[in-house]
Amino acid sequence: MALGAEGSLRQRAADATKRSATTAKEAVTTVAGDRPEGSQVGKTWGRARDVSTLNVLICGTIMLTCPLLVIYTWMSCSSFGCSLAAPVEKALAKGVWTLVEEDFPTPTADGFKLYFAWLGFQALLYSYLPGKIGYGQMTPAGFTLPYIVNGLLAWTVTHALFIGSSLGLGLFPASIIHDNWGSLLVASNVYGYFLTVFCYLKAHVAPTHATDRKFSGSAIYDLYMGIEFNPRFGKYFDFKLFHNGRPGIVAWTLINFSFAAAQYQRIGYVTNSMVLLNFLHAVYVLDFFVNEDWYLRTIDIAHDHFGFYLSWGDSVWLPFMYTLQSHFLVRNPVDMSWPYFSFVLALGLAGYYIFRAVNHQKDIVRRTDGQCTIWGKPAKVIRTEFITSDGKVHRSLLLCSGFWGLSRHFNYVGDLTISLAMCLTCGFNGGALPYFYIVYMTILLLQRISRDQERCKGKYGKYWEQYSAAVPYKLIPYIY
Ligand code: NDP
């Protein structure tokens, strides 16, 4: 590891954390007084501050019930072959308490050791593996933060070690994650809630960037949505990137692999559906790490504050709910016919192509300040201004040709297509559980469209209206 080179890179990058726009793509043009027409005055764009009682109630309910939903799906797979109805039927027949006693996950020392060793190992890789420095989007308070981009290396090291130690050296069974799934669920919930409370307290007593905090006036809402925008340990240990990328996304493919190993143990071979599922998830996960620098400028990093939504979401929801299809396939092996296999593969790859191509167009147009061609023609852009909370006015641009001329979120069409293909690997004979992912992604992305709409309207004012008039459809041209 080139510690010296890395050290000097970090030193250079440290300067970028100062309140300054000098490293940002958006140049500072003037100071307060000359605000972009229609942009928010007295507060900057970003998360809502004035939340309704209903909103607070919804957030509180989600925090209390979401873990139960995850436990429910775990129980339905572990005890009832992934039938969603069976746990309810048992509760009705024998009482809820019997269900809890007999079918809820129980903590074990091994599960806890495994979980916290995994977390610690990922934290070490995140902190010490070499990587280039990437920059996030300018925050509402005017910071442009540096990130160490070493996710691809962390993913490779983790998978090589896991596969080498289990299949190569036989130190533990490759199905170890599957074998400890219930206890891992308990451990990750403990961590997810701990992290939520820790971040809430940290935001009050030791914030990383005090001016980028948002207080709603409701402790419940603040716990749920987070107060700090980019909580960090030191200059580089970024909570958001770490928790989303490592215990979340690195785990995704590792979990699938372990469940494929469990399927092999059970039936003596790995079905083509399990192979295809592993492949499609791996394409999606690897894309994330190959393009980790791009990810720094997506909504997760550029908009969301760090509360329960991300801390518990990354620790529990992502690894446990995004991998449901592999849990299903262990209990309900599906041998796909080759025409069906080819169809699902083609659908998945088409979805991936759209997803990547749309995201690439936005990235390239921003990186070249609009001086590029899109689909063989000069990019059409709307040049915009926005204001940060220090009163400075900055410039940016919105692409309105290519995929971004078809609809305002055509990248979500690609994402939904590949998500559907992942679910289709499970066939149609096993009930609804494997299709949870596509239903959830549809709700998530539709909600994102409306959140992003509000955010961009606040950030860009009249420029966003111009863009919305030029590109009227939000997702699917002529439909929505
Ligand atoms: P986008 O990458 O579409 O980012 C939206 C932001 O891009 C806006 O807030 C705005 O930010 C900027 N923007 C909007 N319109 C334009 C335009 N015309 N030209 C240039 N910039 C524009 O959304 P996400 O971050 O939600 O998603 C990124 C990818 O990640 C998507 O492909 C999505 O499908 C995927 N995803 C996957 C999830 C999963 O759980 N699997 C969850 C969420 C997303 P600004 O101007 O401030 O830069």
C-alpha cells in the first residue's frame, strides 16, 4: 500500500474541506443580494425543515415496524419455505406468542462475533486501502468534501479472502452467512439502532460540519431522517459512504454467494436461476464500485442526511431485503428453461445498459461543463445558478438532450428493468416474496422523483421550471 503517496493525496484533499468552491465544478460568481429568481430565500435547498405531525407519525411508525417486516420475511423463509401467508396462519392457529417463541430469530455469540468482526474488517479496509480521492457535490452550506474511493479494491479483497478461506482452505463453510442468518439479523439490528442514536447524539455534541445540520423541531423526525449531512470520524471516515458501500453493498454479493453454497449443500448442485441471480446482482454491485466516484454525486450522498433511514437502512434493510431472492431459491430451487433464462438475462442486461448509459450522460455533461456530444450531437443544456447558505451564488447545468431529454429520471427505468429481471429468476410458482424487490424499488424511486423535484425546485428556482417545461415527463415518456 502506497502510504506515502496516499498521505500526500489526503493532505491535498484536506484543503478541499474548507468552505470554498475552488475545487467544485460550479464556479462562485457573486455574493448575496443577487439571488437566482425563485430559489429559496433565508434557507438553502435540501431536506424539509417544517415537518407535519403526520410526517412525524409516519417516521416513528417506520422506525418501529420496519424491523418487524424484516424479521417477518426472515421467519417466512427460515420456517415456512418463504411463504408469506404461513406465519399469519400459524399465529392465528396457535397464537402470536407461539410464533415468536418458535420462529423468531435468536441471537448467538457466533453470530454477533461474525457480524462485528465483519464490520471491523470493512472499517479497516475502508480506512487503509489505497484509493484515489473523489469529490462529492457541493453541500447546501458550501462544502465540497473529499472521499477515498477504494470500494472496488475492498470488494475484491473481501471476496477473494472469503472464497479462498472457505472453498480454498476450508477454514469455514461457504454457507457460513446463510447458517448464521438469524443471529446476524439480530446483531445488525442492534448495530443499526445503535448507529441511529449515536449519530443523533453526535450531531448535537460533536458535529463534523455544524452548518450542514438540519433540525426539524421534532426529535423523532431528526432521528429518522438524520441531522448531520456528512458525519465523519476525522477527515475521511465518512459514515454515509462507508455504511452504504461496505456493510451494505459489499455484503450483497457475499450473501448471495453464501446462499448459493447453501443451495449446493442442500440439493447437490447450483441451479441456473441462482447462477443468473448471482450474476445480475454482481453486475449491479460491481457497477457501483467501478463508478464509485460517480456515486458521490448521486442523491444518497448529495441530498440525504444520516439518520435511521440510512444507518439502519444500510445495516439491515439493504443486506436482508435486497437479497430475498437468493433466500427464496435456497428453499425453492428453480431450474429455468434455457429460452426463459435467455429472456431474463437479456432483460437484465438491457436494464443495466439503460441504467449505466443514462447515468453516464449526466456525469459526462457535468464533467465537461456541457462541452460534449450526446447521441452524436452537441449536448443541449440549461445553464443554472443556485445559492449556498453562505450567500454565494454558483453555476451548474441541467442536461436536456439524449436520455435526459426523454424524461427527467430515465435512469430509474433502467434500474426498474434490471430489478424486475432479478425477481424473474425466481419464476412464478413460489408466491409473492421474491417480487418484493421490484415492488419496493418502484415505490422508492417514485418517492425519490417527488423528493428530488422539491429539492431541485428549491435549488434552481426558475431554471428548474425551464427544465421541467423542456422535459415534461418524469419517468416514462408520454405516460408519466
Ligand atoms: P440521479 O442520479 O438522477 O440524481 C438526481 C440529481 O441529479 C438531481 O438531484 C440533480 O442534482 C441532478 N440532476 C437532475 N436532473 C439533471 C439533469 N437534467 N442534468 C444534470 N443533472 C441533473 O438520481 P439518484 O441519485 O436517485 O440515482 C442514481 C442512480 O442510482 C440511479 O440510476 C438510480 O436508479 C440508482 N439508485 C439505486 C437505488 C437502490 O437501492 N438500488 C436507490 C437509489 C438510486 P444536482 O443538480 O444538485 O446535482
